[in-house]
Amino acid sequence: MSSLLTYAVAGVQALQPYAPGKPLDELEREFGIRQAVKLASNENPLGPSPQVQQVLREQTAQLSRYPDGNAFALKSALAAHLGVAAECLTLGNGSNDVLELVARAFLSPGTSAVFSAHAFAVYPLVTQAVGARARAVAAHDGSNGPSYGHDLAAMLAAIDADTRVVFIANPNNPTGTWVAAAELRTFLDRVPAHVVVVVDEAYFEYVEVADYPNALAWLEDFPNLLVTRTFSKAYGLAGLRVGYGVSQAELADILNRVRQPFNVNSLAQAAAVAALHDVEHLQRGLEVNRQGMRQLELGLAELGLAFIPSVGNFISVDTGREAGEVYTALLREGVIVRPVANYDLPGFLRISVGLPEENQRCLAALARVLAL
Ligand SMILES: *Cc1c(COP(=O)(O)O)cnc(C)c1O
């Protein structure tokens, strides 16, 4: 270990940094490939609403001013949209920022956070960064719940006297599995009242299954419930970094105490308001996803590849071998997907749903690479 690292706080010494999807221009630099397709970060293939682009042009004139630290316009728009009071909102520089606020406010050495195996990589990161213990609970094995999905009964059993936070991704990334309403409600009813339950709904706009819960409807019953959402996925604003948490006002007040005053920049605030209002653009994106998901599911089935059924805007496919080599071979074909070995899924690749021609390129490249 380098000498400076030995002086870093213990949790940080052991951290593995988050591995993001490979950027397009990096692939072009490294492989000299043009016109590559990136289906690696669950981004919206349509891009943001045209109304967002217009608002951004107008906002650049104001860039010498600090943003509104309390984000009055965005909070008002969100409060109306969600049917909650503005005091119940916590804005973040992406919803990842809100996850970090939870860790900073509730976790410390001697405490722990519980989450599922194969769950979003940011949960262990924010937990360990503040010196708390990260406890991953085995996922369903398929016998009494969807394979790879969260096992909430096992997660409940894993909560002990040290546990302060539970992270539930619904749906989960990278598995695309979801937790049904009855199962989540039972969990919330039984979890100790002092344990903060984060229900991460980064992909909730995409979900169309009937038993998917509306966790917002339960906020009144649970002062320890925080629902997080984002503008990065269905609204196509990943590059601007804006997400939010919804909770009772008491929990929002705690989170806002550790929030940087200007964590959401002025362009992001204005863009998010415009994005929220362009319902048609959102709907177009959901339709593109619906069709693209069907295209990928059919194409993968034709190739004889198994995948985890997903309700999000991505799908994890079982390559039947170490997926790292397949990933690299796909890069050479100009297709960027996401290896998920760091999620304890070494044979899988996660493919984000793209435009029809992008999905097609990915399927064709997969067929060539796997020689199917
Ligand atoms: C993409 C994603 C997020 C959102 O991250 P942002 O910081 O809002 O861009 C949160 N949770 C999960 C599970 C995700 O996959």
C-alpha cells in the first residue's frame, strides 16, 4: 500500500472505485473506431426533450450567478407533479448524491447498511466510504422468488442492532428485477422504525408490471422511508446530474443538512423543470424502450442466449462464458456494453436498450463474436 493511502480513513483504503461505462470517445481513441454504439450506461437513446435544449440556451446567460440553493422552481414543479409538499424533497447532483447524503447522515464506523447481492454498486461504495459495514444479502435463487432478485425476507433477517440503512433498488440495476407491492409493504411494516429504507426507483417510469408498488403512496405511513428518483434515465439528462429523494419532511430536513448548498447547478434545475413538463417526449422514450426491449429479447432468444427478464431500460444476458472476453470483442466491433463481473455476475453482460438500429448492431455483433 502506498504510504499516503495508509493514512486515508479505513473505509476509503478498501474502496474499489465505481467503474463507469466506457465513453464513446475513449473507444474511438483506443481502438480507432468511428460510429460506435454505446449501450452501456442505461442512457436515453432519444436524448433530452427539445424543450430542454431551448431552456439551456436561455440559461447560459445567467451562469455567473449561483444557482438557487433551495431550487424553488424545480421543487415546486416536482411537488406538484408528485403530489407532495416541497419540504419532502431532497435534491441531488444525480440521485447518487442523495444516496451519499443518506450514508453521511446515518452511517458511521460501527454501523451497517444492508442491500442485496447483485444490487447497484453505489450502495457498498457510499457505505464503505464513511467507514460503515456493507452487508450484501444473497439474492433469490429462483426457488421462491425471481432469480437474482432481492430477497426481502432474507434482507429483513439480516438487519441487526447496528443496521441503520437498507437499500432496495426497484427495479434493480443490473438485474432488471423488481420487488412486488405486497412484498415491499410487508418488509416496510416489519423493519425497525429507526432503520432508513431507501427505495431506489431510478427506472420506475419504465416499469409496466401490474404488481409494481407505488412507494410514494406509503410515505405517510413510514417516517423512515426515502424514495429516490432521477432525471438521468427516462428524462435523458444523465450529463446534467439531477435526481431527488422524497420522504417525510423530517427525513428530508436531516438529508438537507449534509447537502452542499449548490449541489444542483442552475442548468440542471432549469432543464429538469422543462423535462418534467414535456410529457410527450417522455412517452416517446418509453415507447422506444418498450419496442427495443422486445427486439433485444427476441434477438437474444434467437441466438439461444439466456437473459434475466428486466422491467428497466437494460437487460443482462448470460454469455455462457467469462463475459470479459466477449465485452472486449464487442468493443472491437464498435459496440460498448457493460461487463457486470463486479456485481458478482461474471458470465453476464448488461445491454442498455437503444434505438432499433443500435439494438440490431449489438445483436449482430454478439452473434459474430460468439460465432452463433
Ligand atoms: C442509474 C441509476 C441511478 C441514477 O443515478 P444518477 O446519479 O441519478 O444518474 C440510481 N440508482 C440506480 C439503481 C441506477 O441504475
